[in-house]
Amino acid sequence: MFDEAFVTRHREELKSLFEYYEKELLEDIIPFWESRIVDNEYGGYFNCFDRKGRLFKDVKPGWFVGRNLYTFSYLYNVVEKRKEWLDIAAEGVKWMEKYAYRGNGRFNSSMARDGSVTDARLNIFNDVFAVKGYYEYLVALGEARTAEQLEYAAELTDILFANAKDIALLEEEGFSSRFQNHAVNFMTLLTALEGRRLFGERYAEELNERVHNALYMFANGDYKAVFENVGIDGKPLLEEQGRIMDPGHALESCWFSLRAGMECGNKAILKRAEEVLDWIIDRGYDEENGGFILLLDVDKDVPEDSQRTQNYAGTIADWSDKVWWAQAEGLNALALSALLNGNERHFEYFKKLHDYVDKNFRDYEYGEWYSILTHENKMLSDNKGFEGKGAYHVPRCVILLYDLFKRCASNEINRTGDFEK
């Protein structure tokens, strides 16, 4: 479903990009994580590593049980069926079943090295990442997966989708009852999309609703902006957190929607996501210093003091700073739109962002990407992993780009459906 004329025009560039991301993936990103992520004594995953890859904390965050499970299953499914990658994924399933699962479809937020619970608060995103990771693992198992495993995955999914619409439950977990949250919407979108490989059209209604919300409710044509929160009625509510735009989340939602359009063969979704991506570039890309910034106010650009920073395990990132995950989501969104829509502007921005990341975020000495830079690209945090960063955004991005550009290099550009297989 790629734009054939675009791929033909850029064949040599796309081949070079494939070679770049293949090398980054297999000689840099994955070696960094696979050599140190598994706790061989207690099981499960380590997550907190400094620039040189030295473990500085042995906490096991709930988000990264499912995230790491997802990454190594995804790697196995897309790149090569290496037993060692599936074994690393299996560590996540064992830990999830023994320590992370709370029952009733919910998962713990944080555990100590030995599995004892250090944070028992519930959070919808713990559940999302656990379900997504389990999906990817079941895809990796192929015919070896059992009916009981599929039934369990469906049970978790049904609970997750019900909880994602339960305003009272979300309020208990820290979300405002006055707003609908963008991240809840697009993470549910992705879960419904990835569930198609196991459940077919069972969650088609959920997927369609979430894609529509992403592209026509949170993405607002009157403001040419993607809101991080909208009112319960689905309309902009320009108060406090309702004024905020998060370019990284907007990019993430955009490429999830592009992927949905691709896998469902819906060109209308692709065109709307293409339009929305232009708004994100225009509002969120730093033309002077490069990269996508962290936060914006819908009218004034600079958010109010109460909304202008985010705390990353003790490192305070200001509104115009640059974080690793937003750049990864930008690469994904720009590459997909360029290939699916034949969009030359998006390809030019992909190359700009590619060069920016290569120069500023990649650590050629010790591997992986730095975490956080200032607006002018000075170092704020060079840690490779902590409670919010691990083997997820960067590996997922590089695996996706490897897969996309490999298809271009091999001229496998007309396949619709799930491109991860």
C-alpha cells in the first residue's frame, strides 16, 4: 500500500536508510539491551541503566513488564526468529503471571527486584502495556499458542476497554473527570489494532471509534492543533490541562492512525492523518535547533507554569526541551506518511529529524540514545534507562523503520494488512 511512485523516486535513499537502521538495530540498540536486561537471579527485567550501561537501580516498573515483553516479541516476529529473543520475551510472561498481575485484569505499578510490590496503585497504562506485550508474544508463539492463552488475552482486553471508558475509575487513577485524555484514547486505539492479528474484527467498533476520536476530536481543524485533553463532551475546553498540546503524543497518535489506515486499507484515514501531521510539524518542530519540543499552549505556545514541565525520574524537562520518545514517535509518523501518502514534505522532515537524532541523541560510544536534552541540545540526562525509559520507544522505532525500509529495498510495497508479520 506504499505510494509506488514515491518509492521509485527515492529507491536509493530508502535502501540507504534500510542499511542504516539495520546496523543501528542489530549492532547498537538490541545488543545494549539483550546483554543486560534479564535478571538471571530473580527473573524479570532490569530497567535502570546509566550512560555506560551500568545498573543503578533494581526497581522493576510495571510499565516495562509489558513493554519489554512487547519489544523482544516484536523483534522475534519482524526481524528474525532467534530463540534468545523469544526467551527474553518469555521472562516477561513469567514475571507478569507470578508478580505483576493483580487479578481482575489489573497489573501492579512497581515491584522490587524479588517481586515484592513497592507500588500497588492501579494505572490503565500498566494494563495496556501488559495486554499489548502478551498479544505480541502470542503472535510469536504461532501455532504453539493455546486456546486458553487466547481466552485469557480476550478477557484482559474486554476488561481494559471497559475500564478505559469508566470515568469514575479513571478519576481514581488521577485523570480529571472534566476531560477525556488523548493518551488513553490512542493507547486503546493501538491495542484494538494489534488485537486484529489474534481476534480479527472482534474489536473493530472500538478501533473505529478510537481512530475517529484521534483524528477528529483530539485533532481539531479549527485550531489546527492536537489537544492532549478535551472536554467530556468531546469539544475543546480551554482551561488548565485543556490548553496543552503534547507533540510527542500527537505524533504517536498520528502514526497509530496511519498504521490503522494501512492495515484496514482505508485511504481516508491516511489522508486525514497526513493533514494532522502537518499541524504537528508546524506547531511542534524546532526549526532553529532541530527536534520536536515537549509541550505547547494552544494560543501562547509557552504553557502556564503549572503545565510547562514534566518530571522524568527526577530530571525536570521544560516545555521546549527535547525528550527521546517524542523524537522516536516523530520518525515513525514521518516515515509512514511519506511512504503511504507519497508526501515529499514529510520525507524531508523525516530526513531532518533522522540527522538531528543521529547527531544529538545517539550515543556512538556506549550505545542506545540519551534521554533528555535542553532546547539548545545540551545534556539534561544521559541515562539509557530509568522508570520511564527502557527497551521500548527507541527499539520499537528502529524495528519499525527497519521493517518499512526493508520492504522498500525488496520492493515489497503493495502488501496491506499487518506489516509486522
